[in-house]
Amino acid sequence: MMVEVRFLHADGEGQSVGQGGGDTSLLTLAQSLGLPLEGTCEGQMACSTCHIIVDPAHFALLPPASEAEEDMLDFAAGACRTSRLACQIRLGDCPSQLTVKLPRESHNMQGL
Ligand code: FES
């Protein structure tokens, strides 16, 4: 099943839409769209530069975060109640439509 993901840009002004499924992670999809998620540790849960904020309406539809992911989110700048690590979300486990927002901090890291 393909999942359609809408990424709202950090400046609140644009969005990117991508599709994927199976074992592809939300981080991989975001990077394939050229979005500024660094994902420095490549999914090892050692960085938190893949932090995204899930639309509250979709948050409960995702498999819950592991304790290790929760711990790493404590270090993410601008983290909130519906924050997740994009490297830990497998598209095959997502609802068919998902909306997430890029945190402002990931934008700043690009020096923009
Ligand atoms: S890529 Fe490092 S925690 Fe997700």
C-alpha cells in the first residue's frame, strides 16, 4: 500500500508531497524530496536531526515511539507532544495519508 505524505515546510509557506511504502522510512522519503532533514546518524537513534512534528490528527495512528526514541526526542530542539524521529517511522506502518511538519530548527541548521 502506498502512503501519501505531506511535508509542511518550516516557514509555514510551502509543502512537499511524496509517496512511498514498505520498509522505506519517513526520513528517506523526506530526503528524496530534497527536504532539509539531516539524518546524521542514518537511523541509529543517535542524533535527532531527523525530528519532525506529526499532525495531531495522525499522531495516534502511528505505532508508538520506543523508549529509546522518546529519550532521543528529549534532545530535539523545539520538540513537542507529537514529535517523532522520521528515521523510526516505516511508511508501511503509516495511515494512507500522513501530514508532518518540519521543525523550524532543522531549517536553521541549513543556515538559511
Ligand atoms: S537519523 Fe539520527 S535519530 Fe534519526
